Amino acid sequence: MDGALDVILDVVDRAETSLCKMTTVRIDEGFPSSVFLAGLEARGIHHVARLRANPTLDRLAELHMNRPAAPEGRLHCKARLWRDDGV
């Protein structure tokens, strides 16, 4: 992971120079080390990171992880019609 922060900071700088005024960085679970996150925070870069598996958080979130049964008529229960006539 050496150099990952430098690469991300370079990409953010280039994006904010030519594409946008503010960036948000999405980080996979292998990257959120304290040094990496401190580097982003020192520059004021917004970020969201996936955390590694955590049994305590998993247990707390368990009640909220199941989607309720789909009521009749929800879009994903019906067949979709895809038209290819330019409409």
C-alpha cells in the first residue's frame, strides 16, 4: 500500500483542477489504514470506506440487514418490456 495516498492525492488534485470543485473518495476495505485516512482528512478530502468484517458491528446491524418482503405489484415482481424502436 506504499504510495497509495500519493496516488489518490494526485488523482484528486487533477480531478479538482479539471473536472470538479470537490471530490469524494471511495475506499475499499484494504485501504483505510490510520495513515491513509489521516492523509485524506489533513487535506479535507471527503471519503467513505468499507470496513473489514467486524463481528460486533455485524451483530448490531443484523436486525437491519433483511429487506422486507416485496408487496404485490413492486416493480421487480413484474416483467419488464424493453423497446428498441427509438421511443
